[in-house]
Amino acid sequence: MPDQLHFPLKFEFRFFSISPQFLVFDAHHNEIAFVKQKLFRLKEAITVYNNSSQTDELFKINAKQWIDWSANYEFNDAIGNYLGKVARHGTRSMWKATYDIYDSNDVHEFRIEEDNGFVKVMDSLFSEIPLIGILSGYVFNPKYNVVDSNGEKVAVFIKNKSLMGLDFSLELLQNLPKSNQIRIALSLMMMVLLERKRG
């Protein structure tokens, strides 16, 4: 990733690929990351590359345990340094997605909270209707707020209106150190892959 991240960041999913993957672009539409999930793993495993050529690994995201409702996902850089983790709430996440972000000392920093669980449910149900379902991307667009330990909103992550594509935008609302920005971005990368499975 570049020394300075230019927000908003845009996550664009690739369709017609065997493994779930998406590109990340900055505000100038520069490709800054390529995210790829490994298939056929008992534990979730994500690799973040510098671009779609996959020449250089930037980060790895790995589940601490087998897939379950309350998993922790750890972040490491290319040489194995531990950067922090994101933890999904179990039963609480069944209606509204909720994830906690921790720093490299496992101190709680931020929480990702779904703005309206009803929107995600309707988006999932509406998209299953033949022909009409393709319009769900214009009608229902889930939104996620990132708040700090004081409850202050620091970032917003939203599914963009789209006819056929699937993409999200990450807008930073407060000036944060790059390490925090990276942890938030990595957490949302993991979250969007998990939530995509759930609909």
C-alpha cells in the first residue's frame, strides 16, 4: 500500500472467479490492493497483494480457529509481524453485523456496526427474485459505521448502488494514523467476505 491512503477507498468484486476476490482502488482510482480468499480451507485464509498481478504480498488475514459464529481473524504483514485482529460477534451478528477491531497489543480500538439489519435482509431476499432481483443493488444498500471506543464515528462503509456489480466505498471521517487506517481496511476486507457469504 502507498505511504498515504487517499480516501474514499473502493472495493470492487470480481465476478466469474473461482475464489472470492476483489480489487481496492483509492480516490484517484489507483489500484492499491488485491484481496483473494483461499478455497477449501477449514480456517478462513485471506491474502492481500499489492495489485492484481499478485507479485507482492502485503498482508495475511487468518482465522484463529475453525469457521464458527464468533471467530477472530488475525492480521500479519508480509514478514509475519502481528498487526491486530478483528473479532465477529456471534449471536449478535445474526441480525446486525457487529465486529470489534483490536490493535497489535490486543487493545480494543474500534467497532464495526451495521447501520440497519433490515436493509441487508431485504437486499438478500429481493436479489433472489428472478429478473426483478437485479434491481436490488439500486434499492437496498447496506451501510456499516466504524466507531471508536468513545462511540465517535470515524469511518463509513457502504454498498454502492449498482445494477450488476458488487462494490463498496470506505470513507474516512476523522484523521487517523495509517496503522489505524490499515486495521480498519483489513477488518472491512474480512467482514465483507464473511457477510457476502451470509447474503
